Amino acid sequence: MSPPIVFYDLELDTPNEIWSPNTARTRVCLNIKKIPFETRWLTFFDVQTVIPELTQNGVAPTVPVIVDKAHGDKVVQESWEIARYLDEAFPEAPKLIGDHEPLFFFFNRFVFNDLMMNIHSLVVLKVHNKCTPKELQDWFRKGREEIYKRKLEDFTKDEDSIIKEIKHIMRFINMTLRKYPFLAGDRPTFADATVAGAFIFLKALRPELFGPVLLDAIPRSDAVRKWWDRMLPYTDLDSAPSSNL
């Protein structure tokens, strides 16, 4: 029997490499809810052609996208909307958001704007370098430089300041994880998926920074490192974790 969910993820030059923070959030959500899924990998170029055919909504083609075969091939785009949909379509599974939608939405935007975008500055040139073939590299550079009005090489000119800002943000995450095993309490939720997506982004593309900048950002505290150990099963490639965590 095929999995109920088809999940579209983004591929660079390494097959089956989980790296995109946006798609990683959805992967973690599916695993938290223990919903089996099949990954279909797309390049940036593939996204431009495959996703519009699926969504047919006129919205800019992006991933993640899921197709829910268990509910009439329902197509859902974007990690926040997917999390909301999964809670509605699979109510028997652990809730990702539940009754606290505004609070989770705020936290999602905070992580995206403050943590993830700073990590983006550290890794964007690596993403460019891992785009293949050369035509895709050129497309990626042109698009990102038009959006951000700067050269990709300029993002890391002040790397020390970026790292300092990330560590400042990690103080708040560490503070929560010193009191609770997960960011919303005793079990993982969309809040954990959001932060895990940002962690995966840095770990995949700048692994030398992953420990010092994120896991060990706060001296004399192992709370973030222990949280990451608890989250690891939910970042698996395809299979949902066992229920013993």
C-alpha cells in the first residue's frame, strides 16, 4: 500500500540530502504526526514546471507541497498551511498547532525572520555552489541578487556579526529548553519543526558552524544539544519515528 502523502522536496547536487529549512519543517511535521509519506525530489528548475501543474492556484511555485492521497488528492503548499492542514485532516495524530494558532504563527515568523534569515546569510553562497548544472547556478544567482540587491559574496562579509546575532537569538530558545523538553512543552509541535528546519539548513551547508553557532551557542548549557538529540528521529528521510520518545 502506497503512503498517503506525496511530499515534494528540494534537491541540490547530493541525492536525498535534506537541506531546505522550508521543506524540512514539513518533513519533521509529518514524522511528528507519524504519517507515512513518499518524497519526490525536485530541482529549482523542476519546481517552476511541476508545482504549478499541481497547485493550479496562480501562486508562485515553491516547495514544500504535499498531495494527500488519503483525502481526494488534496494539494497543499507552504509549510505553515501544510501543518494546519495535517492537524485538520489527521486529527487522531499528535497536534502540531492545536488551539494556539496565533502564538504558533508568531513564533514561526520570529524564527523565519530572525534565526533562519541570519543562517541564510551564512549559507546562501553554498546553496549557489551546490546548484547544478551551471545554468541553474546562474539562474539562482541572478534571482537572489535581484531580490536582495546585493552580490551573494556580500552576505558573509560580516560573518562574525551574523554569528553573534544568531547566538543572541539562541538565548531565548535555550531559556525555554532548560525548563521544557520541547519548545511548547512535553512533546514536539510545529514550534520544534520550525527551529529544526533552521538547524538543518546550517548543518547541511555549513557543518563546521553547526556545533559552535547553534548546539553550543550558550556556554555551560547543554539544553539545546539535548533537544536536538530528541529531535533527530523526526528528521529522518522517509520513515516516521517510533513512539518511544
